[in-house]
Amino acid sequence: MRKVKWVAMAAGVVLLGAGCAGEDGVKVEAATVAKEIDAAATAAGFTKDLSIDMVGPEVKECKVDWVVNDPGKSADPKKSFADTIAGLVEAGWTEGKSSRKGYVDTKIVTKGDWEVRGAADLGEGIKAVVFAGTNTSSECLPLLIADLENGK
């Protein structure tokens, strides 16, 4: 769990989100974001760790987290990570910045007011992969800041 939180922080888990229309006019709901992450990650060979839920009820319309259960079990977790991002792009997400720091790869995709950051720490030892979505709308920003201040 500790490594998952670290990877989530590396992914920039200041995720903002809710069902508002973004600059491109696309209206996206949290449930849709969760469903699209689930479909892309599952098709890529990952399974969700249902024991980890970092989203409190007060931000459930603004934040979505999808933590991979034991990514080391995937035949090729790096390929599965790349395939998940590709699956989101196929679902209409726009690919954004990518970065690598140490063993951690971070990739960003956006749709409407939503931003999903995928982070994969697939180096030696315990492996962790997290997909975290936030709505960057003005409606969600105060909720997400309060959530962070409360240590979530």
C-alpha cells in the first residue's frame, strides 16, 4: 500500500474531476471515466485491486483511482501499461505529456475537464501501477483541495 501511495503521488494524484464540459465541449462523468479506465486496463491484461480505494465519498464525482492488483503478474507489465494508455486514446482521450523519473513512467491523457495520469513503477522489487483521474473544473477544485488537506 505504501508503494502504491508513492506511485500515486508520482503520478500527480491531484486529480480533479466531475461531469462538466471542458474546453473541447466534451461532458464526461466520473462513472464514465472509471468505466473507460477499467475497460482499457482490463483489455491490456491488468486486474483492479479492489482492496484499495483512495477516493472519499466527498470527491467521488471529481476523482477516480484505478490501482492494478500485482502488476508483476502481467506477462509484460510495461506493454500492458502502454496498451492501457493506447486503449484510452482509442476511447477518445487525447494523449498528453509523458515523463520518466528513475523507474517511474508517467503518462497523461485528457478528455473534457478530466485528466488521467498513469504511473508505472516497474523497477526492481515491488511493482506498482496506478491510473488516477481528476476533474480540473472549478466545481471540483475546492473539493479536491479539501480532500488533499485532509490527507487523502
